[in-house]
Amino acid sequence: MESEKLAVKSVFNSNLKESLRPFRTEVKGYDITNTKVGQTKIEGTKTWKDDNAKDRPEMIKVDLLQNGKVIATYWG
């Protein structure tokens, strides 16, 4: 049984880990857990499609959602 666990770890590490670089891999027996690590940078630009600057708000609100729930709000 222990040799089977080592074989699974070896195959996983040699074949799949390269494609999962942004993940931390933890192997416990037959359970393999990949946890996403690092940061994602998001940038954007609001472009108005009219020439009516007097009706535009001074700022826009952007909500960052995770699994459908707001986790951060940015004004810009």
C-alpha cells in the first residue's frame, strides 16, 4: 500500500505539477489538494460613448465578487 502511495505521488509530481504552478500541492495518502496561491491583477477603463460630459457621474463603483458575493468595492 505504501509503495502505491509513493507511485501516485511520483506520477502526480512528474506529470501534472508543471501545469499547476499557481497552486500549492499537498498530498496525503490518496488525497491530492491543490490550493491556488498568488494574486490576480485586474485593470479596467471606463469609456463613455457620448459627448455629454455634464451628465456623467464623477466616479463609478466597481464591486469585486467571489462566488456571487461582494468581497471588495472600488471607486474610481
